[in-house]
Amino acid sequence: MTDADIYRQQGFGHSLGWPARPALLIVDFVNGFVDPAVFGGGNIAEAVEATVPVLAAARAAGLPIAFTRIVYADDGSDAGLWCEKVPALRGLTEAAETSRVVDRLAPRPGEYVLRKTQASAFFGTDLAPWLVARGADGVVVAGATTSGCVRATVIDAMSHNYRTVVLSDCVGDRARGPHEANLFDMGQKYADLLTGSEAVSALVAAAPR
């Protein structure tokens, strides 16, 4: 019996379905998480490239679009235990190039760039009310890292009762093992998994005729 068989036998992995009114959420695709010399490596750069057509399709469809950045005060006054565990995170300040969204996915005017100091895009931020104000009933998630900020965000999205879709080739991690394990687990418990091209097809199919 495979791992997937065990989960299926226990009733995991049911589909939530494509949201009727999705928002696109791009988590921490910033320069520092693409650069292997900082926080990057693995398949993160490839995940950024796979997200480019998804972002274009979301814009064409008029979806609400939000990006996240990890941003700490210059003096570290808002740094918590996460920065004790990973001290280099303190370098992600407002002006730091490492904390800026990558040029390939540069936000446009009217797209929300959310600053956060914890892994989840929901924790201590106004993401949830921002989604409510835009009538969203679900989130389509790309970003980094699969095992860290993406996973934390996806669990909180489920906790807020948002139908959540994780784009399997548009999320990345600095190591393949955590990436694959967390994709599998999120797909069983918290989200549906689609590829970026499947998401583009869904957006095109949902577009008004």
C-alpha cells in the first residue's frame, strides 16, 4: 500500500474545487529567496518563471492580486523568535534589495504588496479583510518556500475558509525533499494542487464571453 493509498483510505484528499471568485497570492517571491547565496536555491527560480504566465492571466481576468514581502524595521524592533531561529531574516528591511519582489513579477499599481514579519501571510496582517473587501472566496497560491511561508499561508487560508489552490510548479523550496513532502501533505489536507498551466486554463474558461 502506497502513502497515497493510506491517505485515500482514511478519507483525505477530497477536491475543494476552483474558487468562484479567486484572488492570486504570490508569497515571498523576492530577490533574497531566489538567490542561492541568501535564502534561495532548489527549484525557486524555476517556480518564479512558471508563475509569469499565471500572473499575466490573472491580470487579464481582473483578479485581485497580492504579493507578500518579509519586512523588518531597520533597528530590528519588530523582530521576534523567528529571527532568533534564522538571524539573517533581520536583513529583510524595507529598503533591502533582498526583500524586493523580483523584477519578473513586478507588482503594478493597484496590486497589493503586503509586508509581514511571520511566515503566514495572514498572521498579523490585513490580508483577510482585504480579501473580504474584494469578494474573494478563495486564493490561488504561488511563492516560496513550499515548506515555510507557502505552507503557513495555505493552512491559515483553510482556517479562514478560503478555497485554496496551490500551483505545484509555481511554488519552490531550497531543497527538493521538503518541497515534495509539503506539496503532498497540503494536497491531502488543506488545498487542491494544480499546475500553472491548469490555472491559466481555468482563468481563461472563467472569463466573461
